[in-house]
Amino acid sequence: MLRAPPNRDSNHLRWQLSLKCLNSLDAEAALHSSSIRRMIVDSMSACRRACIAFLFVSCCLALPVGAANLTLPPETPAILDKIYSFDISGAVAAAKHMQEEQPENPLGYLLEAEALWWRIWCTSADFKYGMSDARHRAKLEADQRYLQLAAKAGSLADAQIKKHETAESQFYAGMADAAAARLYALRLENRNAARAGVHGREHLLRAKALDPDLVDADFGLGLYNYYVDTLSTTARILRFFMGIPGGSKQEGLRLLEQDISHGVLTPDEARFYLGLNLHRYDQQYEKSLAVIGPLAEKYPANPVFQLALGDLYAKLGRKEKAFACYRDASSLKVQDAQCQARIQELVRVSIEALSAGGKSSDH
């Protein structure tokens, strides 16, 4: 769900929705006012205003789009780095500390849920159709903490909305619903997933209405559009009778790519799911490789990224590179014993499938 914000100085039926996170100046009045001022001030004053305007615009252009739309605690980047580096325990501890320091901020609870999600994904994954993916999970008592965190984040965001609605509070409410929806979808609780997904979409659309520049909302909206447009015919009929809004795959791709380029909090997760979807649904292996590759390079300690990369190399016939990625995934130490065992099993079956395959196209 989330990624560390850039430095200011440099700059997954499948509605596994994380969902659609959706000021205006009176330009005419401003122009009129500006015209009057130009008539009553001297050329030196106009020059000074032009210089100030130039500096203001330059500063705005120097900041990444959406950078000013989420108020992130300073420890956020470090927590996200732990999550995507697969230091789940460390990320959970740090997120809990944020909760203690800022108990009314939904972000601390969403970050802990995000850390737990990767453990859930890892322990639920299997190898089918030439790729490792989390496709189904039984209802486990261990998942209660995750759902509690999503509910807590949602209630805090709702309280903020009632007190003083902002795009940020609507965004967090939408991401909380999306967090619940993806676990319900993984457990095949389709009604719960649809209900949470639709609610999340509404919040995220509202966030975008309040602030069109809140690019991180495009992550949830992008996934919603993509998944709903890739449903089977049977699922589409079910969607119609349940009143689930439709979507557009192309729009979903555009929104995800926009989040990857300009988002502050969610680009890494957007990159992961876009890469998986290009592989899973569209068979665009080279494009998927270009999307997933930077993640594996940025977070070399994450075995899930190495597995995803290996699967793509295997599909492209680059067997030696695929073997190398699988071996890298196997060599990484994972703190959670159940997750570690699952990674080793995924590596074993992946290598078996690759060894039974055809000729390599490695150059």
C-alpha cells in the first residue's frame, strides 16, 4: 500500500481493491484584480511581484506532485523501508511506536496492517501457471489483528471527517476499507470484499474531489479500474446484480503509472501490483519486468520481489537469470518461520518447473 516519500531536496472474483482514492482559485477574479493592481503600481513594484511569483512557481515545480497533500510523520520512510525490505517485525514495532506517539493518526495503524499484509501474502502464496501469487487463504484467527487495524484506521479517519473533512482523512478512510477488502477477497468472502471495496472507492473518489493532486489516491482507483475490467463473464454478471460500479483497464493502468511516477506514499506497492497484473492477466512479460525490476533492485532483501523477477525471466526463456533470482530468494533470511518455509517451497517448485521447461534464451 505504501512507499517512502521522496526527499524534497532531490526529488488483487479480483477487486482486491485497495481502491479509488478520489481547491480551486477564482481565476477570473484574480486576473481582474491583477489588472487593477498593474494600473496602480509602478514598474518597480510589478517587477518585484514578478520575481516573487517566479520564485514561488520554481519552488512548486521543484516539489514532486502530491508531496504537500499528505502530512507524513518523519519516521514514515524508515517504516516503509522496513516493510519492503521484509523486516516485518521491525516494521510492526516501529508502526506501534507511531501509534503511541500519534494515537489519533490513522497512518500508524495502516502501516502496521501493511507490514502484516506481506506476511499474509507470503504464507498464502502458491506456484501455479508459472508464477508465485497469493490466490486463496483460509479464515485464520491470526488475521484478526490485521482486520482490527483496518477498522481502527477507518474509525479514526471517519472521526476526522466528521470533525473537519479533508482529502487526507478521506484518503485514509478509503485505504482502511481497501485494506479490509483485499483480505476478504483473498479469503473469498466476496460480499464483504465488495462492500468494503465500494465504500473505499467512495472515500477515495471524495478525496480526489477535494484535492485532485492527491496522486496516492490513484493507487486504489487504478487497481479498482483494472480488476473490475478483467472480471470473468460470470463475475461481471454478479457485479451487475450487486451494483458494483464498472471500471476501465486502460484507466487503471494510467492511474497506477501516475502513482508510480508522482505518488508520495504508495508508489512501491503500485509498482508491485501493476507488475503482477501485467504478468497475470496481460502476459506482457517484458513490460512487467521493467516495472518489477526496480523493486527487486531497491529492496534486494525482499524474497517476494526476487520470486516475481524469477518468474518473469522464466516466462521469457532466460533460464539462468531465473535460476539466479530463485536462488537469491532462497538464500534470504526471513524472520517469520512460516513465511520462510513457504518461500523455500515456492523456490523448490519454481526451480522444478523451470528445469522441466524448454531451452534457455539467455544471451
